[in-house]
Amino acid sequence: MKIHYQLIKQWNKTFALFSFSALLLLAACDDKKEGTPSKPSLSLDASTLSLKLGDSKDIVATISAAGKIKNVTATVDVGTVTLGDITSIVGKNTGTVTITYTAPQALGPAKITVEVTDNIDQKISTDVNVDVAAQPPVDVAAGNVEGTWGPFRTYNIRGNINVPVGKTLRVLEGTTVIIDGDGTQVNSPSIVVAGNFYSYGTERNPVLFSVPEAKRTKANIFAGLWGGILATSESQEMAVIYTRIEFVGAPAVANTNIVTSGELKEGDPRFGLYFTNPNGRFVMLNSTIAYTKDDGLRVNQGRFLVANSTFILNGQTGGDQLNIKSGAVGDVAFNVFFQGATNGIKFSNSDGRDPQMEANVYNNTAINCGWRQTKSGRGGSFNLEKGGRGKVYNNMIVNCKFGVRFPKSPDNPDLANSFVGYNLYYGAKDVISAQFYPLTISSVAKGDFETANDVSGATNANNPNFVNFNVTTFDEVAAANPANMDLPAVWNLKPNTGSPAIGKSKTNFTTRFTSHTLDGKTYNVPAPAANIGAIQ
């Protein structure tokens, strides 16, 4: 019992010592807690913002920090923020700072986060929710224009507008230009360019030149509701990048430049896009010209590049999707020509201007072209004629009325300086395959030039096997009637594995130019690709 008593006595002493130590520790902790400053507080004069594209607005932050202000930050997920000078409030218990938010050139929500840190690294943050909306449309009266349109703005054209000689109009990404024409001479404005014109869309935010949305219908495919973008001979440069131009072709008006120059007669349908200057430069990349009453694009003169673009339903009963004339020299590559009235491309030295027309036409795809042309012996795919010269390689020609044509005399091209071969032909009907080499109207027979390297054969042979486009059900009778044309569905013209187009191109030739520089920007001419056709 004595031993147990001693143990208990010793344990009591130990417990008492431990309890005393614990109390001291708790007391110390309480003392420390009582000495810690409270977390900072932060209030903003706005918890939400509503801004237009590109606009800026200030937010004032009021801060209180018992532990004194160490740092303030402001971040945003979309757009930009600028924090005012905080040196005057650092080390103080209270202060204010201004935060400036600038909305991006993109619609949608954004979130600003403001954070305050004190000297013992306690933090507090507050969010501001932002809604970025479009700027109101701009009405453009008839007359002269210059400067910059956009980005991300809508412009309503109220009459004929002109870019004067020596002036420049730049149209930036996400811009929509609405021309509310009615297809008459009086009420169908044009954009006439005597200066320079640059349309700078992007893949994500292209530029659009069109009619009001309610008029973008099947019934208006060939209505020709406005007058297009038409350069004069004074225009030095035009660049059309990631831009869509549609529903063009209103009748030409007397005493306008396109008529007085002799290019069109009064009442003729105007072109979607037109360039004519032997010393000028024209570039069209990643763009679309759709639903025009006559030619989609006409390049009369100048050094040019047309690449990676799409031409859709150009020409009601005549007209070419791309029409190149004398005085023009350049390259046409990786374009899709869908259901043009006559040719995907006609390139000709007609009118005999200097220099001689020369075009390298390679790695393009023409589908269902030529059937709406009402004149006998006309219509087809790629037509080189009237003293023009050039190369026609690696093109895919699918269900077109005629294959590549070098017309016979007197409309023949410069045969000594013209080349053709390595093209792929597909026809779903005998009437199509019989005209891959239309000898009654063309001087190119299978085996001539380099056509021994063509991929061609019987009806239904050499299906290009597109990822998403059925070529076997084509009806040439229905295709001849403009009333049967409709706004096309989405397609994918990349050839599947095993396509006869793969690896069949000629690649050991040089392009006409290597690059073009316009408005300080350089555009490289694409090299020929291994697979026949536009989409690799």
C-alpha cells in the first residue's frame, strides 16, 4: 500500500505540472490571438459592369487593413485591367485605388478579381461580373469613306460609297457590312474602290459583306441584290482575308466607272469583287464569294494570289466563278469551286493587254460546274483560252460538264507556254465521263501534254471519296435549272484514306510568285501539295 501511495503522489505532481504547463501555453495562445490584426476589408463601387466592345470603365476599391496594406492586385479572364498606383496606400491602414477595365473585341461574360494582402499575408478578394455587348450599328451615308471599320461592328450602307484615290479603307475582324439593296439599278449600292481596300477578318471572326439576314434565302441566290466591291484602275492594292461576300449582281448603272471603262454595259450584272490595275496587287485568302448573278471574282489586270478560298453558286445562267483577263499574272491554288454556271476558272488573254495573262492553277477542286450555262459548247471546269498561258496541275474535277479545256483556234491559248496534267476526273454519268477530254471543243486529248498522268477513267471510276460529300447521286438535268439551286449544306472535301487523289500530284514546278506584300503584310504563295485537290 505504501508503494501505491508513493506512485499516486508522484502521478499527482506530474499531472499538476502538466496542467500548469498547458494553462501557460493556452494563455500564450490567447495572448497571441488577441494581438493578431483582423483580416483586411475590401469594397468596390460596382459589383457588375455592362460595357460595349472595346469600351473602358473605372472601378474604385476602398480598402481597410488593421495589419496595414501590403499589396493590391487586379486580374481578369477576358479583356484587360489596369491597376492604379498603389504606392501611396502601401503600409497604411486605409486607402483607395482605381482599377480600369477595358472590354475585349469579343462578346460575352468576363470576371474581374480584386485581391488585397496585408503585412501578415492575410488576403481578401472580391469579384466583378462583366457583360460585354455589341456596339450599336453605324449608318453609312452615300459618299466617300476612308479609315477603319470595326472590329466587331455592324455598318449599314445607305447608298453608293467610294474609297477615293490615295485613301484607304480597312475593315477589321468580326465586322459585318449590310447592304440592303433590292436588285435594281437605283437601290443596289456598290462599294467603289479607287484607293486601297483591305478586309482583315480572322478564322474565328471573319468579315461579312451581305444583305439583311431575312434576305439570305434560296429565292435570292441569283437575285443580285447589291453591286459588289469594284476597284477602279487607280486602286493600287486590295487584300481580302477571311471575308465572305454574297448576294451580289445588281445591274450596272450608266456613267459609273464599271460602265464608262467599258468593262460592263449598262444593265449587265455587276461582279462580286473586281480588280483592275496592271501595276497593282490583289490577294484573296481564306474567303468566300457566294450567290452572285454573274462572275464571282474578276481580275482584269495586276499581280494576284487567290488561295484557300471558296466560290459557291456564282452565275445564274452564265458567268464564271473566277474570271482572269489579260494583264493579270499570278497563282490560283487550294480553292473550291462549287456549282458555278460556267467555269470554276476561266483565264484568258482577251483584250490583249500587257503583260500577257499568265496563271498557275493548281490544287483546286471544281464540283458540279458548267451545267447552268445556256450557250452551246460553254461551261466546264478550268478553261484556258485566247492567248493566255499557264499551268493546270493537280486539280480535282468532279461531275463538271467539261474537263480542262484549251479551246481550238482562234480561241486557243498560248500552247507553247501552257501545261496541263496530273488532274483527277470523276463523273457519275456517262454524259459526264464522255467529256473529260471534250475533243470537239478542246485541243487536249488524253495523253497530250502531261495528261497521261491524269487520274481518269470510266463512269463512276476514281470516286475522290470525300469525308462528307456524296458525288454518286449527282443529277445533271436538275443542275441545269437555276430554280433548283439551294443554299448548300456543310461539307468536308478532304479525301479519305485510300482516295485515288492521294499522292498523285506534280510538285516539282515553281509558282508564278513566291509572295506578295500589301499594306506592310506579306502573304506567301503556297507550294503545290502531294494530294490532288484543294483540301489535303
